[in-house]
Amino acid sequence: MSDLKREIENRRTFAIISHPDAGKTTITEKFLLYGGAIQEAGMVKGKKNSRHAVSDWMEIEKQRGISVTSSVLQFRYAGKCINILDTPGHQDFSEDTYRTLMAADSAVMVIDASKGVEAQTRKLFKVCAMRGVPIFTFINKMDREARDPYELLEEIENELGIGVYAVNWPIGSGPRFRGVYDRMDDQVIQFEGADSRHEVRATRLSIDDPILEGTMPKEQYDTLCDDIELLSGAGDAFDLAAVHAGKLSPVFFGSALTNFGVEPFLQKFLQMTPPPAPRTADIGVVDPFDTHFSAFVFKIQANMNKAHRDRVAFMRICSGKFVRGQDVLHVQSGKKMALAAPQQLMAQDRSIVDEAYAGDIIGIFDPGVFSIGDTVCDPKRKCVYSGIPTFAPELFARVRQKDTLKRKQFVKGVEQIAQEGAIQIFREPGTGMEEVIVGVVGVLQFEVLEYRLKNEYNVEIIRENLPYEHVRWVENDEEGFDIKSLQLTSDTKIVEDLKGGSLLLFTSPWNITYATDHNPSLRLAEFSENA
């Protein structure tokens, strides 16, 4: 087997999705712990502990104990090179999660054992289902009182419309949570010592081992035997092809905080999850084993290092091998460039990489040339990957700087944060950037914008909320089209984006209907594509 083929087949790139506070960032850390990437897990900030998670690097994340940006983490485990994309759980940042899922080959869905399927889980699941992404379910927090496991499985099937297969089964919950029964290996895995910062010791016993009965109360042992019998006679059979097609979700039970069940999940997950998949481009389907390098930008993040005021473009490698310093074509600008200092990241810690393969995520220093959705490739084999949609914001505000002398910092700050995709900015035609209209999906994004402008760019802002609730991109670009001559309601506003594209802001759906009815040639779109 060639080195290229072996390296790519050993890659696993997945995103972790969940409703806020289901334990997604905690489980990410435990993967790193078992992979040897960290020696001690930094618990997500709680009342008793001021530590924060390794994957939450932005100051506001540490303060609130939530993730507001997607982190990219790489480590090795059991001969596999693993790229984890830890996504924001909060619905106000679902667009960042959507872009991240475009770069993943599979997803781990974390569900709180006491709460079951929650609103944001449904939303993120739909995004995965739309792309046919294989989904693996980890039912977390079994160390607390949990709902009936059968009930949880039924809810996942009914709410999300996907088949489920319990790969392991919990033995008790809350203080009586003793371990899991591994259905595939026909073994009971019992865990000892609830140490949240280190690996825990696991004892494996065959289900027929006479010692097993003496390790737990009789009632619990009898329940386990009944469950095993019931599971073997009911439910879906395990079908790996259905898993890879996104039709069947393998389900695991455990507790990320106490490390119970995390390593058995990681081991089975790596056996089941697929290596990098082919991607669709303008030239057709691009095979990951194609020797020509290609990648697309799915995320841009400024000021990861406040001391350097830097900006990093995250790329998902789709085919071939990347070698540091090689010449690539930036398709959107038509320019050749050398990617001289590619980085792989562990939150704020980063290391220069000399080579990377299809499936890997690399960070490239961006002097301001990259946009989300851009393609870079081998100049000998040009291709363009399909764009990443920009969704319509639902909240709008007029934003300007308090201190007029800080105009330069203000313009730089809002432009950079907008290029990351964290917000969208518009302006009225013919005006400058002294004040802009900011569009967001959720109100928390306004808070993050305000916080980052103050802390990263030393600019305080005045924000005035606007009554608009809908935005549409104007697709007319034919000669003679004059947007100012459109018949619109008095409360409809004409704006343009950073690229000079025209948009209309509406206060109600009625106003959108009015615009289309009174302007038959007008073509409006609900989202645009970064391509």
C-alpha cells in the first residue's frame, strides 16, 4: 500500500454536536486525554473549579463556560490521526456549526441522559441528515439520575427519524452507575474511581463469568440479564453500510465527566467511522486518494493570538498530500501562492506542519486574501468546490464607534469579524464605514461583537436595534437594472454587502410579497453562497 493511501485511510475527521450544556466540550477533552494529547483534563468552568476547557480559547468562552466558536484539535490514537471539530452548541452560533459540518466526515451527537433530545440537537441533526453525514450518538451524564434507556432510544428514533443500535448498555445510573455491557464483545466493562481529570481503570468480565454476579447488587444483575435478553431479541440489526449512509446511529452510554465509557466509545467509534470521503467539485467527484492537492476554506478566525493580531484560515484538505511551502492556486483570485507556515492546532497551542493529507484540517496565516468557501488546489488540476451557504440573519442593528478618532480600528474590527462569518455587515449605498448595519442569527452574537471590538480592537460601540427581520439577496445583475427604481414599501431598506452585492431588508413577510408583486422582474434569494 502506498504511503499516501495508508495515511489517508488512517484519517478520521468528525464534528461534535449537541444542545448547550450536554457535555460536548467535556467529551472532547476526554478524547484528548485518552489520546495522550493532554495529561490532565481542564474541566469546563464550574462553581468548584476555575479551570476551563482546552478547546475553549476565547476569553468570553472561559467566562461563560460555553463555546462560541468552533475549535479544531488534532491528536493520534490507536494508529489513527484524528481531527476533532468542536462546535458551538448555542443556537445563536448555528451558522458556524453548519460551516464546520461541511468539513467533517461524520458527527458525534452528545445527548444529556436526563433531558433527551433537545431543540438545538434537532436543528443540528437536520443539517447532518441533509448531507447524509454518519451520526454516532453518545448519551452522556449517566453518573446523574437518567431517563429510562429504552425511552431515550425510542425518542431518538421518533424525534430524529433515524434508526438506532445500542452498541453498549448502561448498568444503572446516578450513584449506581457501574459501567456498560458491550453487546458486540459480549462483555461487561466496569469502571473504578470517578476521577474526572485522569483515565479511569476499566475491568472487563465475560457475561458468563461467575464473578460478575458478585460485583453488583442482585437486583441490578437481574435487570442486566433481562436487558441483554430483551436487546438480543428486538431492535435493528447492526448494519455498517446503513451507518455510513446516515440511516442508522450507533448509540453509546457513558459519563464524560467521570470518564466512564469514554474510551470504549472512542475505540468502537474509530472502528466504525469512515475515512475521508470523496467531495463534489465543478469537475465532478474528487477522490481523496487523488495525488493532486485540493482544499477549501470553511472557517476564518482573527486574533487567535492577541500578541500577534493574526488571522487564520482553516482549510479542510479534500485530496492528495500537502507539503509545506508548495505552490498552490487560490482559485477565486486566480493567483498562485506558497503556503509557507501551515499550522495544526490544539486550541491556542499550535505547531507548524511539514505535511498533511486528505481529511486533515490545517490553519494558514491569512493576510486578508481568503474568504469562507474559497478553494485552493494544485495549479495542474484546477477545481472549485461548491460554496458554503450564507444564511439570512434575523436580527439587525446599526453600529458605530463611540470615539470618532478610532474609525480605523472600528472598520478593521467589523470587517475582520464579518470575514470570519461571525456576523454579516451591510451599509447603505454611497456611504462609508463610519456606521454599518450588522445582521446576526442570535442576540448573543451582538454581545460577542461588542466584547471582541472592545477587547481585541480597543473600540467601544453604540448599538441601535433596527426593526428589520428578513433579508433577501438581489440576484438581478443585468444591464439596465436599477435597484433605486424598484417599487418598495417605505419601511424596506436597500443595502449592500462588503462585496458590493445588493440586498433588501424587510420588516415583515408582507413587504417581501409586495416587492415581488410590484416588480415582476425582481429576483430574490434567501441565502447566498460563498464560492
